Amino acid sequence: MHGFQRKGGKLFAEGVSLDGLADRYGTPLYVYSAGTIVDHYRRLRGVLRAVNPLICYSVKANSNLAILSILSRLGSGFDVVSGGELERVRKVGGKMDRCVFAGVGKTREEIELGLRFGVKAFHVESEEELEQIAAVAGRKKGRHAPIALRVNPDVEAGGHAKITTGTYANKFGIPYELVAAAYRRAGADPRLHLRGIQMHIGSQITRVEPFRAAVRKMIPLVERLRDRHGLEYFDVGGGLGIVYEDALASGRDGWWKTLRSEKAMTLNEYATSLVPMLRDLKMDILLEPGRFLVGNAGVLVSEVLYRKSTGQKYFTIVDAGMNDLVRPALYEAYHQIEPVGKPRPGAIPTDVVGPVCESGDVFCHDRSLPPLERGDRVAILSAGAYGFSMSSNYNTRPRPAEVLVTGSRARVVRARERVAGLWQGERK
Ligand code: LLP
């Protein structure tokens, strides 16, 4: 299913009109389609059924309790990167033994929390962190800290420089060549329980080659460490890219089509290239998708405030800003923008910009859009992942409300922030 489509020319989230939601709850407004999340989760599990994967949803993509709750009910595990994210998962009744705890800089308090809650494993990113985890576990009698090391396979995955992770030019993981020695030391430590091995090569990866290359490089190492230390699982990380362009497509594989000139991999290609290698390992297989599950399950609805022309440029000023959705400003990320109402005929090149006092507060440059008038709403598509979760109060702007649509039912799953709440905790 595809959660967002036009009916009678107007944009709908499942069975609910986006204009109606904006009338009721105001703008800017995040709207999520529950059905899309369920569908994406099931499809992913479906193509990988030969390895019966444990999908650990990467909470950072969208940590709203309602979304965690949907995934928890589906049996999903979770990939968390902070004590806060772990608390969120617990709040919705997520199974702690399906939680992996990642991150390059876990504090002592966070390690204690993970141990107390009984996470499946800590994903460890340095030798010093390993020592710290052992030390914390050592203070709790009879406690073994479950761990997996995050391997940096040094594979170029492409994508934006700010979100590549799998090479030695960035901070993540333990270099491939040093991993076996680190496992040997960890294996000799009675305070540690070696459970698995993990990799993650980047985000918004739309070709299958980097995944294939990384897994192929990892396999001999994984086999050796499995035999030597009895590792139970291999976690291949997240990073599956989604279609940002033409994201409003109808049809069976609507969110997974051709990207610009590049041919994006299909879910089937991802599965067929990895499954044979993974199946032969005879280990549990974990996956940490974030964006794939929720990216195209959310839009940001915003209202057109003003238009103006400088002679050189034509600007459409909307009420959502970079504080609400930072991806275009931060990564020059492309997000499709669609009129919420029936599109007027014609097209005008325009920069769609927010009200924040930064020239980078731009959602698109010179994009041909149907004519828009004051009071019209637009939907910024593919905003379900790294949208609200990266939002801020910059310019003392209250963050948008979030609404979850299930069929013909809409429910506010986070109230719009109030201005007076923004200085709570401050002192004059
Ligand atoms: N596992 C690990 C260890 C990660 O670091 C990440 C994302 C994921 C899984 C999930 O990756 P996904 O499946 O969502 O690609 N804010 C950026 C993306 C940052 C990704 C950080 N790590 C963006 O808006 O594009």
C-alpha cells in the first residue's frame, strides 16, 4: 500500500484528507500513515524470510511512542543510541531482549541502564568503551555484559558525506583488521558475554553493491569469530535507501522506483544478493532499518504564508522551517513538495522557504510547482524519517503536532508545543 495519494485531486493520508487535518490541528503538521509502516515492515520481513531476521527498528529515525508501539506490536526489535531512546522503547512495552544499544559515546549511566533493563547487547565501537562496559558489569556481581563489536568494513557506500559511516575516514566502529584481536581480549574477560558482530555502512544507500561488498568482506571474519567465540548473530545494520523523488507514486512498488537517473535497487535485489551469503552462516540475522520503515510513511503539511519576487527569484514562504525539517538545509536533501489541494494548472519555478532567519532555510530551489496562493497547503513528502526526530526549537518556534492516521481514523500522537513551554527550566 502507499499511504499518501490523491483522491478527487486532493491529497489524502490513507482515508483522511490532509486539508481536513490541517484545518483541525493547524500547521505545520506531521502526518503519519500507520498502514505504510506495517506494510514496509512486513515486506522487509517477507523478502528476507529465508533467514528469519530480527528487525531492530532504528529508533533515531522517528521515536514517537505511537510509532514505536506499532512496531513493537509487530514483533520488531529496536536499535537505540541513547538511554533516552531505550526508555522510550520500554515505555511502549518493547522487549528489552530485542534491543541493541549502539553509539560511539555511551556514558556510564547509559551502560548501567542497558544492563539493568537487560538489552540484547551493547554494540561496542572502541576498545576503551569495551573496558568501560566490563568495568560497569564487574561492579554488579554475577552480571555479564552482552556485547557485539561494530566492525567498520571500510566500504564506500556513497550518499551524502555527512551520513556515510563505513570507511576509516569516520568515527564509527572498530577497523576490520583490528576486530579479531579485540574479540580475543574481550573473550578472555569473564565480565563480558560475546553475543554477536555488527556492521553498518551508511544511510540512504540505493545500490546493492555496497551492501553486497560489505557482507562479502565480513563473511570470513564472521565465520571465524562465530567458531572461536560462539557468536550467535550477525547484524548487517540499516541504510536501505528510499525514493524521495516521485514519492507520491501509486502502484505496487510506489516507494521503491527509479531515482533520478540512477536505478535504485529493489527490495528483492537487496534480498537476493544477501540472503544466500547470510543463510549459509547459520546464525541469527539482525537488521537495523530506520528510514526504510518510516521515511515514506510521513509528510510535513505546511501553509503558504506569502509569495514574493526579487526580480531574480520567486519565493514561496511557508510556515514550516528548517527547525521542523532540517534535512534540506543540512544535507541538501531532496523532498518532493506537493499541493495538498487539487493542483492548479501550470507550473512556476519557485524556492520554497521557511520563516527561519537563515538563508539556508530552504526546502527547494527553483522547483517547478503548480501555482500556489496564500492559505494553500503543501505537503513535504518523505518526512517520516529524520524529520520530527531532528527538529528543534530554533528561533523559539514550538515544534509541530504529530498525527497518526490509521484508515479513516486520525489521532494526535504528540501535541503541538506551546510557546510558554519553551522556556521551562530557564531562569530570568
Ligand atoms: N544503524 C546504525 C548503527 C545507524 O547509525 C543508523 C543510522 C541506522 C542503523 C539506521 O539507518 P537508516 O536505515 O535509517 O538509513 N539524519 C540522516 C541519517 C542519519 C543516519 C544515522 N544512522 C538523514 O536524515 O538522512
